[in-house]
Amino acid sequence: MRVDGENKELLIVIPTYNERENISNLLPELMERVPCAHVLVVDDNSPDRTAEVVKDFQKQYPERIHLIEREGKQGLGTAYITGFKWALTQGYEYIGEMDADFSHRVDDLLRLIEVIRNGGADVVVGSRYVKGGKTVNWTWDRKVLSRGASIYVRFWTCMPIKDPTAGFVIYKRKVLETIPLDKISFSGYAFQIEMKFAAWVQGYKIVEIPITFVDRIEGSSKMNRKIVYEAIIGVPMLVWKRLKGIYSSTKG
């Protein structure tokens, strides 16, 4: 069933797992400050009842806030793929992704929207590592890990993206239509890298704009050793998948 309402320009996909406090603050800010945006929350059966908070806001914004509830914690990458597929069936022109924890600021989201609307990019990435970008409240070891990951990715893939693990992105519809979403196999850091790599391989223009990334205040980080390990082994696999033609366009 298609979404009611005429404004189908932009959908922001937000995966959640135990983000009750954050989502209760983020949704009203998005509704007020980004009137062009619809929001799709993909919740993995959060024990803290995040989905119930979203449902309460749906009563106030029935045409702009949407919810997909999944059974159990299935991972960040699959949550985004679920959201992307839903957005395509609903006819949105631009599809974005952002965190629920205010690490991604609404001020910066407005700047990403402006760039994607102006037609100079197929993919816009909110980047911590281009000139003007920065991180706030990060420990030194997290900074080293993130910077090291970026260098590692560029070494293996030759992709000219300074922040390949960034999770603050807006895609034009045509990009997600041609990327073989069912063949995007990773989650966490590796998912973010793979999506950008697949778009780059197909020749889409990716533009990075500087953002301020603020470490979460409410809730706990989803980062763990499994996500880091997946990124380490996943990056060389991306090169292999490219050689096998796995990222070929899904459209003729």
C-alpha cells in the first residue's frame, strides 16, 4: 500500500534499537525543522518500546512518520536495506539515512538536502574528514580507529571518499534503483562502505560535505568487535565482488 500525501520528495530512514529517549526528541525536531521530510523508523523489537513512542508520534503526523517493526535484532545493514526497498515502492525521489542518537545534527541534514536538490551529486555524504568536518567528544582510540578505517578502505578500493564509513547519507532514487540491494551483504561499518563502493563502481557522483559528528548522549553505542572485524575482512571482499560483476546495475 502506498503512503497517502502529496509530498514524496524525501524519506529519512532511521534504524532503532533501544532508542526511546532519543527518538522522542528527534522526531519532533525533524517534523518542525525539515518540513519536506518524511521519516521511516525501522525498529528491531526494542525492549525499551521505542516503537510505541513512534506510534504516538504517528497519531500527530500520520502522513509523515512511518514505522516498520521487525522481529528481533537483525542488524543495521538489513534495517537500511528494508527501509530503502520500502522507500522505492513508495515513490520517494531522495532517500536518506541517519542515526537516531543525535550524532547526526539536523542542521547538517538541511545542508545535505540542499546539495542533493541542487543536482550536483547523486549521493551526498555527511563527512567528518573533509575540510570543515569534525568529531566532538570522541576518545583518542575511537579517532584512531575511524581514521585508520578510512585509510584502509581507500588503500584497498581506490575509492576517493575520505569518510567511507559515514552513516549520514542521502541517495537519489536512481542510485538505489540500480544498486543490487539484495547483494549488499554487510552490516555496520562494512555496510556503509559497501553502499558507497557500489554507487562509485557504477559511476555515480558522490559528494562529501563537512559535518560535526557529536558522540551520543543518551543510550549506548552499538559498536562492537564483530562490526570492526566485519569491516576488516569485508573491504578486500568488496574488490573481489567488483571483479565478479556483483555490483552491476539492476536496470537494463
